[in-house]
Amino acid sequence: MRFLSRTFATAAATAIAVAALATAPALAGTGMPSPWQMNLQGAATPVAEFIHWFHDWLNVIIGVITVFVAALLIYVIYRFNEKANPVPSKTTHNALLEVAWTVIPVLILVVIAIPSFRLLKLQLEVPKADMTLKVTGKQWYWSYEYVQDQGAFGFDSLMLDEKQRAEAIASNKIAAAEAPRLLAVDNEAVVPVGKIVRVQVTGADVIHKFTVPSFGVKIDAIPGRLNETWFKAEREGIYYGQCSFICGQNHAYMPIAFRVVSQERYAAWLAEAKQKFANAEDAGSKLAAASK
């Protein structure tokens, strides 16, 4: 009976955990990690919303299977233990049962596979883009290039250390709530809300992985290869990500930061950025020429 109690407690705990996961999105922030987060970061794109739905649907299926198997195990232990069943059955085959335990798992896999293929199609088929952004992973920071139709300029984005972060907050360059430790950067990539952004990803030295959880984006940055993904941010705000492939000593210190703004604010930032980063590139070219 003690074993039965433990088994029942395990089944009950599993059911409670599944229920908790179903309600956990309220505990997860959007765009960045949050204290006591129990689930995925909030979705800001259609792909991320599909991922959340698929995740929750799989949790329901897993929970039902777990409870069913636990209940079946409890029944078997109770019904067929030596005390309740002193004369064991001589049955060796049950055709109906054998067909059931073969067909039912296949049907479950089909139910999982159909939305899985739809999600893969949504992720891999890049729709007609409103703008293109090239991202290059380097040891250990990211470089962003806005292609010709967006002004043809680029910049590096490096993590702010504690001193730089404190100075940026003190000077009101960034709000404290938008500058989490080990995620805030000196130059954020800025994109307009509601626009389809095609992202071309590569690596300059080793393999990195470009990951932004709230966008549902996760793709390899491989030297010599140009991978492609996309997102359409439907809410303004700042969205952080990180390299999620161990790429070397400072792997943990190369965050990704996207700021999603209105079309008007994006146009203003674009005009300012063209001048700012063009001047930076000119200064860099002059310095390189002087050093020769």
C-alpha cells in the first residue's frame, strides 16, 4: 500500500506540474528573462506564438500519457499482485491489445507530426521581406549590416560591462528596466514594428548560434555559409537573445539586442544611424591607412 501511495503521489505531482506549466506564461517576461520564470519568454512574433501553442499542446499530450500510464500501473499492481491473484494467468497473447498498443502510439505521433511540419514550414519559408539585415557572429560579439535599401551601413554590438551599464542608465541612454545584467549592449539593432525582417546569419571565425527567444528565432551562424531566417515583431519594445552554441571563452558574453519601434521612430533612427556609423567607418579607415 505504501508503494501504491507513492505511485499515486507521483501521478498527482505530474498532473499538478502540467497544470502549472499551462498557466506559467504569466510568470515569463517578454523580450528578456524574468525572476522565477517557469516557461518560455513571451511571444512577439507569429512563429513564437506557434511555438508556444505547440509547446503547450505537447505538454497536454505528455501529461495525459503520464497520468494514463501511472493509473494503469496502479491498477496492475492492485489487480495482479500475488495476494489478490494467487493463481497467475497462463495467457500469452492478446491480439486486440497488441494492435492497440501499436496503433495508438502511431496515432499520437501523427497528431504531433502534423503541427510540427506546419511549424517547420512557417520557420523555413521566408516570406517576401520588407527589409534585410545581415548578422555576423564574431568572438565574442555580433555585427549588424543594414543592406542597400536601408542605407548600407553596419555596426558592432558589444555587451556593456557593469560600469558601462551603470553609466548608460545614469545618463538616461537606456532605462534600468530595459538593461538587464549581461544582456544590455552598446548598439542595439533597431527594426520597425509589424514589418517582415529577413535575417541573413553567418559567422566570422567559429560556429555561433543566433537566438532570440521572443522572436522564435534560433539559427546557426557558420563561417563560409549564409543561413536565413525571418521574424515579424508585432509589439514595440526591446528583445534580447544570446549565442546558444558554446563558441569559446566569452561565449556567455555576446548578447543580442533588438529594439522594435514605430515606423516613424525607425525612420528617424535610420537617418541618424547612417550618419553616425558612416562617420565611424570613415574614422576607422583613416586610422587603418595611417598605421600602414
